Amino acid sequence: MNDMSHPIEKDTALDSGTRLFRSRFGLMWLVLVLVTLFSWETAVTHGMEGLAATIVLLLAYFKVRLIGLEFMELRHAPWPMRIFYELWAAGVTASLFGQYWGVFG
């Protein structure tokens, strides 16, 4: 009988987890989780006033852009589509800043 194991059988949960964070997908997921936790902590600790609100909105823009470029694969999209997405994300963020600072500024 052959004692050679199938490579998949040797794969453990720990190996799968470390492999996930070595991939671009896993790294982007980890960055999104960390940014979300930082945003949440900033909002809870400092309240949604002034500088804290600005930081949370900027982090939200960063996350939206990261999701579009990495998970929706717009990084490799034709230039007109990517430019439209970048302008859309920046425009929505600017609108949110305008609404926040117009009401609370």
C-alpha cells in the first residue's frame, strides 16, 4: 500500500488561515476589518463630532474605494469605468462632508 497522502488531506485549518492572509484578497479583507474596528472605536470613544466624524468619513471613503478596486476588480477595469467609479466615490464622500458640515458646522 502506498503511504503517500493526498496534499489536501494534510491541509489544516491553521494552514488555510495563514494562506488566506498571504493572498491579496485576504490582506484586503484584514485591512477592511481593521479599518472598520478603528472607525467604530473612534466614533464610540470621541462621539461623532468634529474631527472624529471627519476621520470616520475619510475611512469610509477609503473602504468604499478599496472594495471597488479589489473586490469588484475595478483596478483592472477600462479607464472610463474606473474614472467614473473614482469620481462617484469622491463625489459621494464630498456630499456627505457637505451635509455633515453644513448641518453641524
